[in-house]
Amino acid sequence: MHLAWPGLAQYYIDRHLTDTANSLADRGKLWPATNAIRRQFIYGSFAPWQAVTMSNTTHFQALPILASRYMTAQDNRSDFADVESRRSTRSRREMSFGRRLYYFFSLPILRTLFVVLSATYRVQKVIGQDIAERIIADKKTVYAPCYWHQQHVLCSNMMKGWISRGFKACFLISSSVDGEIPDRVARSWGAEVIRGSANQTGALALRDMQQMMKRGISIVTTADGPNGPKYEFKSGAVLMARIGGTPMVPLACAAERAWHLKRWDDFQIPKPFSRVVLAVGEPIEVPRSASMEQLEEYRLQMQYAINALMKESEQILANKGAA
């Protein structure tokens, strides 16, 4: 029998502001680093507590259940509801008046361009259309759609279509000023938004994701973000799925012709009138009883599934072109 602190994620918010949800899973940081700190948690004032029975192989049973009473009880600290409190202190970029004015006028233009550009795409095929229909029709299950950062344009547009048909979705978007436009675009689709970064507020994002999932809202993630490596599924997404008991859904796509930005992910913007293929894979569930060692198996499984869907999509376009 161990005493597990349900506010484990809050520990990382308060004491490891630059720690990440991914590193939390990668390094197995499940308990405070020293016995002294652990004793402070067990016998100190860090209530509420929860007794959890854990085996040696499934020792991570402490969910980041951060009750509002805990958030408000500790030194009157911010509940991080304001996006300004989530921005990185290492960046000097601020939401100035000039930047707000720029976003105010540019947002309608960018939104229109996105709609017009998307309307020109010719969908050659949707791999796993039956799977997509099943997920959209399932109003009782919370899912975790995952795709590569590079393919955000097409895959987020696919999510937009799902949302228009009643799929409840939430996007994790950077808390930096660069996230303002994606935030407003996603909200205009009817989606929820969590502002945060796996590199700056990973534990806080995990808390918010869990709260969204409790409300029946699915979490959409770019699983190799925010900084890559490209096509490498991060452990944080698997940890989220395990915490929430949500099946992960692999998504992928391919475009006949596209622009690629010179960045870590080779961000893809399909050119007008390009033929495209969208792909949806079978959901992959992570049991709540899975140990940290077993999470790696599910991470690799999702990585393989997304890459396989991407290659299948590209092959369909190549075969059609050859014909």
C-alpha cells in the first residue's frame, strides 16, 4: 500500500516549470526525487491525499486529479486560467497592442484563405472511412486523435469536418503569441482549446486534458510536437491516453503537390487543386493497468500505425498518378 498524491502534476507546475509531459513519461518521474520530499508530501500539508493499492509493475496509479480546492488553497497562486500566466518567461514576445491589431485584421483573411484553399482539394480516398463514421457516431466514448505536426493542415481540416457532425474535440495549442490565430480558428469551428506547451506547461496541460476528457471531449494532438523529431510519437500522448482511458486514433494524409516550410517538421501546405488522401486507423487502447514499461509498446504501436497510414496514402496517390 502506498500513499499516492493525486496532485502530482501540480508538483511539476510549481517546482519544475520547464519539465514536460513527455519527459514525465520518458523518465518515469512518478514520485518526488528524494525521500525527504516524499516524507514532506506524506506528512505535510499537501492535502488532499488518496490511498491507492499498487503492484510493483503498475506503480503509477496517481492520476493528476487537481481539484479546484487544491489549486486555490496553495498560497493563493494563479489557477493559470489566463493564457498570459502560461506564456514562457524565456520569450520577450508579448501580446502588444500592435500585435492584437494585426491579429484582429489578419484572422478573417487567413480564415477565408484556409476555407478557399481547402475547398479546392480533391479527396481521392478516405482510408478507414468506416472507422471514422463509427467514431463520429459514438457519442459515449472519448477519443484521442493523433497525427504528425507536418500534416496539420489536412488532418485538422478533417477534424473540422468531424466537429461539424457533432464530434466534441479539443486542440492543444501553444500558449505563445503564435498560438493566438490557431486558437481563434479552432474555436470558430466549435472546438475547445487548451493553451499550453509540452515544453513549458506539460503537467498543467495534462491536468486540463483530463478535465476536458471528464466532460466527454476528445483531445486532438500532434504527437511528434512541439519540436520533434519528425515522425516520432511522444510518450506524453500515450500517458494522456492512459490517464483518461481514451483510445488513441491514428490519423494521416498525403497530398499530390504541396509546399513544405523549412522547419523541423517540413510543415506541409497542399497546393490548390491537389489530389489528397486522408487516412483513419483503428483506435488503440492503453489499459489503465499498463505499467510505464508497457507504455513504450503502445508508443511504438501508434508510431508505426501513423507512419503506415501515411505510406499507404502516398502509395495510393503514386499509383493513381502512374495510371
